[in-house]
Amino acid sequence: MTKSQRIIGSVLLAGLGTFIPISSVSAHTDLVSSSPSADEIVNASQESISITFSEPPLTDGAAIVVLNSTGEILDSPAPTLDGASLSIPWPAELTPGQVTVQWRATADDGHVLSDEFGFNYTAAAEGGMAPGPSDSAAPADLAATETPVAMPLATDDSAVESSNNLVIGIAIVTLVGLVAAGMFLRRSK
């Protein structure tokens, strides 16, 4: 192997080494499970609605929003983080029917994740009102309570696009540098 071939090989190896960190940078927190799970039939109220990720997300900007079968948004507090799971208490005013859960979380690397899933809640339809976290009646005027109001989640893909553009930019600059180094070494023969 000639000296120039060793140099070209070293430059190519160094260039490939710059792509290895990109794979760990582009790895994002993934949704592992939800409780209730998507499309599950739930026969009784649960303690909470939770979303579990492959690694703990940030709590800033995290949200879990519950919509009943008529599309009405139910009051939901900010989710709490326990390990890699975000959760909210089971909504006391949840009525039977198809329930939609919209969620948003931010990974430690800044990547915003959001999606929704649904499940069918049947408990109240089968045996009267399902027992909630408390047996007391809900206040007649919900507007007078100091419960935060949940809003439907808007998907913001700008953080995802920004992260993807950075990875693509690094790859292009590295590739151009490798081609330039190869051309320079070829000319110096």
C-alpha cells in the first residue's frame, strides 16, 4: 500500500467517524406504551392515564389532553413525571364512549413528540356511573373552579425539521470535505 493510499484511507476513515455520532444524535425518545393502550376496551375507571417513553422526557411543555366521544375537552392537570412515564389522574367526568387522548412531550435532546390514541370506555354504560377518584358530585359550575383548562394540542414540527436539517447539513459538509481531500491527494501524486 502506497503512502497516498494510506492517507486517502485515513481521511475516509476519519470522515466515516464523523457520521457515527450522527446516529446517536438522531436517536430520539420513543413512545413505549400507554395506559390504557390504543384501541383498548376499558370497563372501569382507572387510577390514571399514562404515556411511557424509552427514556424520561422533559416536563416543560408536556401535556395530556382527554377528549370524550363528543369531542369535548375534559379538564386535565399538567402531567406528572414518574421515571419515563407521564400521567394525569383519570378524568372524573369521563362518560362512556370513544375517548381520544392527545399527548405532547419533549425529549431530552429537544425533539418534540406528539400523537394521539383512542380507547373505548364502557363502564358507565354497563352499570351506571363509574366510580371516580372521589365519590363527591362535581361542582355545578365548572367555570368557577380553579382547574386548568386543557386545550387541543397543536403539532409543532419545526423542532423536528431543525434537527433533521442540522444532521443533513453536517453530512453534506463532511462529504464535500472528503471529496475535496480525495481530489487534493490525487493531484499530489
